[in-house]
Amino acid sequence: MNSLQDSWNAVLECVSRLEFITSTPAISATVMHGSNQISRDAVVQSLKELAGKPSEQVFMNSVKLPSDSVVEFFTALCGVSAEELKQSPARVFSLQKLVEISYYNMARIRMV
């Protein structure tokens, strides 16, 4: 997890989009257009499970990253957050995650 470097941006964009799809019923319906009700429900349930604990672990485990990696992680999350804020309506998912990981990483040396 600590060697993603420039790939953090892609990972965090995926987590953001997954959260968006699972939290917006109209988007979930569009994604599943043409599927039968049973498969649609199964896919939506799977997406919700992925958006829960597994994606949360990405943020919670940031405390285990070495200093240089956590800086890359924060920088990528700031970029994703800035893009979300430009959307209409603005999304604050990644901005909220910035606050959370700041809290998780409070024990780090201030320079980091």
C-alpha cells in the first residue's frame, strides 16, 4: 500500500466514484439499466459492501504509511477533493475524508 506513489490519485478517484454510485439511487439505476431486477439488486448490494468497510480501510490504514507515502496520499486526496468541489452540485466526500485522515494521523511529526 505504501508504494502507490502517483497511482494514489486513481485509487482515490475510484473510491470516490464508488461512493457516489452507491449513495445516489438514480445513478445506481442508470448503471444497472437493462439488467433484470435480481441481478440489479445483487450488483447494487455488492457495490454497497465494497463502498463500506473495504474502502474505509484505505483511509483508516493511512496511519501505517511511511511519511513520504502519506504526503503522496494527502496530496492525491486534495486533488480528488478539488475536482469534486468543482462538480455541480459540489461533492464533499473526499473533503470529509481529508478531515478524517488528518485526525487519524495527528500523532505524526508536524512536518509530515
